Amino acid sequence: MKQLKVPFIAALDNNDLSEADRIMELHATRESIDTLNWKEEFPYKPVVVFDIARGKDILYIHYFTRGLSIKALADKDGNFVHEDSCVEFFMRKANEMNYINFEFNCIGTCYAAHHETRQQSTSFTTDEYRSIRRYTTIQSEAFAEQKGIHSWELTVAIPFKLMGLDPNNLPEMISGNFYKCADGTENPHYTTWSPIDLPKPNYHCPEFFGKIYF
């Protein structure tokens, strides 16, 4: 089981999100999303790393990915994004069964929901989606799959309150996992930060979440 520590960086709260990658480059925790759990069926592995840090009220994650093809058809929050070029963060509070998923395609469209199970979920409200700030290095309009090698970066700022956490009294630890996928592309892939021991691709498995310390 993987584990990481989320450092506090006060400067993140005092700068535009477009500057977050520069600040996090020096001070954040960096990890790779490079585990191939289903490599016989899905052997392709793009380069994916993320930096993670926190401000007073917000969790910041900066993703960098480089690989074959890029796609972004979903352009409205609440639409499924997993068939696009997509990065994801799933989390669960300690001693709870329910979990939350935050999924983003490369233009920043978000799908997020509270889950009892994979099938039983409640999507975020419009106001909740609006509170998640995003900055991407590519265009913001939807586009069909583009072949070739592409690189892109995405920074997201997720309020702790959206995760059911009190920013003034953060727990010592939550559990979670970080993913990369692109189900509907020419090179579908399923890579994870913390390994998953299941026979088929499935990200909705809190039993394999890693530990995230504050």
C-alpha cells in the first residue's frame, strides 16, 4: 500500500492557479501514476506524475502527462470523462465506507460524486462543481481524438469542505488513490498510483486506497 505526505504551502493561497505548478515544483510532494495492474490486456503506460500540496482550505494537485493520443469530448461538468484523456483522484475519510471521486479530462471538465458503491452515487451540485478551480495548459473547447504524442498539464484546487473535511481540524490521514485512463481512445490504458489486485480494471475499490497524511 502506497503512502504520501501532503505538505502545507501558504504561497498557494496567495497566487493565481496558473502559478501553482511553479510553486509546487519546488515544494510539493511528487509521485508517479505508473502501476500497470492489468498489463496483459492493457500494456500501454503513458508518463504521468502528480504534485500534491495543501493551502489553508484547499487541496492542490498538479498533473503532468505525456503519451499517445489526446481526446476531450466532455465539455460540461457532471458528464462522464473517463473515455477522454483523464486523470482522477478518489478519496475516503478514515473509518468510513463511502468515498468521493474527482475525475478530470484534459480540458478540465469534471465529474465528481459521493459513492456508497460504484453504482450507488450522488453527483455534485452545480455550485460544488464551480468551487473546484482548474487550470489547464491546452485549449478549453472539446475536441475529437488527436493521434500522435501529446503532453498536457492540469492543476486543480479542491476545497477540503467538498471532501467532508474541516480545514481547521484536518485529520491525520485519509485514504485515496490517483489514476490515469482514456477508455475511449486508440490506446486505452489504466494506470494507478497505489496498486489494485483485481482481475479487471476497476478504480472503485477503496480497499486498495493508499494512505494520504496531512
